[in-house]
Amino acid sequence: MKKILFISVILTILVACSSERVNFSQLQDRSGMFYLVNSEKPFSGDVVSYANGKIEFEGKIEKGLRETTWTYYYPNGQKKMEGNYKEGVKDGTWTYWKDNGTQEGLEIYKYGKLLSNEGTVSHEVKPDTSQTVVTPTPPPPPPSPTEPKKIEKKQQPIAWERLHGGPVKFLDGVPYSGPVVKYQKNGVKEFDGYFLRGKKSGKWAYYNKKGDIKDVKYY
């Protein structure tokens, strides 16, 4: 009898621990993947965030990425928006509400790409076109002497853990081209570099625990 009671107590403790949610503020965002502070393993578990003592949002993270249903709230406790994540990006139907509970709109995503949205309908007052007024077309402005150069947005590195495969690395089933970075458990870079069609390319830098470069290789 005592043995059965002891086992029941242990199971109760394990269930309570497994269902405990982690405050989102305890996590670090390392190039799109979430880790507990001083941990080198991507976080998995339920999370919640508070603002002024009230729940701001809640959801689940698996292997460092947002997954399944996430719900966001207004300060009055009313739902603000709700939808699913898949491998860290929005997927499926997302619903939006006003702070009075009225549904404001819908968005449909396919693996992070917005396919369609349906917002609230606004009744516009159309202008009276029974009388047409012709206005003269103003002359075009003089051309500017020089056009400003377009600033290209630099591609942000992704976390090493998001890549899969052997000698050729894949992201979402496609050979990856772009920058990559990996962090040590203390939050300092372990290495960074670049992939071209799934293979290492160019300069790769490797760092020690203090963040100083210890080695550089070229591919």
C-alpha cells in the first residue's frame, strides 16, 4: 500500500513539472531559434508572457521553433489574435479580433506565406460623378539631377540547427544558400559562415568562449 502511494506521489510531481509553463522572457532568440539562457540545446515546452500581471500571449515551442496554436490577448483579457505556427512560421488560418470581442479579420498562411486575408468591411461614401469637372494636368516635375542608390537589405543569418542533411545542407527541403551562425551555450558565437547551394563557401570564422576568433577557414 505504501509503495503504491509513493508511486502515485511521484507521478503527480512529474505531471505537474511537465505541465509547467516557462516565462517567455527567460528565453533567448538566437537567429530565429529560442534557447533557455546558458543552454546550448534548443528549447521545447509551453511558454507564456505577462504584461502588467496579465497574460499577453501563450503558445508552444518545439526544438527552438514556435509550433501549434499561439494566442495573443488584449489587456482586458479578450483575444487579440490566434493561429498556428509550423516550424517557426505562420501556417493555416489566423483570426483577429477587436478589443470588444468583434471579429476583425482572417488571414490564411501556407508555411509563412500569406495566401489571402479577409478584413472588416468598411462602407465607403462614393463621390457624385453626375457632373464631371475637368481639371488641367499639372506639368511633370523636373527630373532630379541624381537618383539615390538603392540600399540592398542584407540577408540575416539563420541558426545552424535549422539546417538538415550531410555534406549538403538543406533548409525546407531545398539546398540552402546564405549566411549561417551557431551559438555556444553562453550566448557567444561558436562559428559563422556562408553556404552556396548547400555547401560551405567563402570565409568561415570560429570563436572561443570569449567571442574572440580562434580560427578562420576558406571554402
